Amino acid sequence: MTRRRAGWIAGAAAAALVAAGGITFAVAGDDGAGRTPSADSADAGFARDMAVHHQQAVEMSYIVRDRTDDEEVRRLAYDIAQTQANQRGMMIGWLDLWGLPKVSSDPPMTWMGMGGMPSAGEGSLMPGMATDAEMDELATLDGRQAEILYLQLMTEHHKGGVHMAEGCVDRCTVGVERRLAQGMVESQESEIRLMADLLAERGAKPRA
């Protein structure tokens, strides 16, 4: 792993965590005053759905950290897990702050008008999410095979996350939540490019 790339990964994760802390404060402070969204709003739907989406990314990242000794992939996985766990906590905290339920009887993605979309398979509740079978497969692989599958699955996961975050940028009404969503778009698109490079170094490509 190059020193420059290691610094990029660590720097991106640190920036995301610092920004997250500022956004959490803003929502709890003046910026959130008078803007409590409804249970069926895009703000609440995004917070609920992205919390679930992020949780799988955290699980996937910790799986691969135990399946490879490659420091570059392990560092990337750790940074993704830490960033998305932090953001997930923020979104759940916002739902608490707003006095809204953390689960909904509506199908996932209803807030984006996609509640009736077909699932890719069991466990894949939203765009980009891996199926239970894919998660199980990842847990059986080691070394380069685990790295490649993780990078492919996480690339698709990020693409789905970017799509959802862009939906919040367009539909959410709470300013700090829109800013968090825009930050997700930018950071995950950067990580998609990084993962394409990591896959190429391993003689593989993202899934079509």
C-alpha cells in the first residue's frame, strides 16, 4: 500500500467523522428547530432506510477484516465500518430527536417512490444491498478471493447508497440531513473509484 493512498483513506475517514460530529450538533441545535419531519416524510424514510443499508456495510467490512491480511483492504474496510456506524448512529439519533419510529410498515424506499421494486434476493432490501447468500459466501472466502468479492459487493453497495443519498438531497427538508446526504454521495463516489483501482490490481473488475 502506498503512503499516499494510506493517507487518503485515513484522511477521508477522519474528515467524514469530523463532519458527522458537526452535523449531529447542528440537528440537535438551532438548525433543527421548527423542522420536525413527519413519519412518512423523506427525511424519516431516508434515516430509517439508510440506517439499515449502513448496517450491512458495517457487517460486510468486519467480515473481510477477518478474512484477509492485506493491510490496504483491511484499512479501507475499517474506515468504511467506522464512518458508516457513526452515520447510522446519527440517523437513529435523529429519529429519536424527532420522536419518530425507527421502523415502518411501508416497504423500504417508499419515500423515493420505489416501495414496490423487486428484491435482488433474500437480505437485499434496498438498492445495492448484498443478498444473504452473498454475505454467507464472503464469510467462507480468504485472502484475495475475499478481497475481490468484498470490493465488488461494496462497490454495488455504495452505488445503491449514492442513489439513496441523492434522493435525500432532492427530497429531504432538514438542511443538515441534506448536507449529510451530499457528503455521502461525494465520499462514496470517491471510494467507488478507489475500489475500482484495488480490483484492477487484483485482476478483477466491478460487477456490471
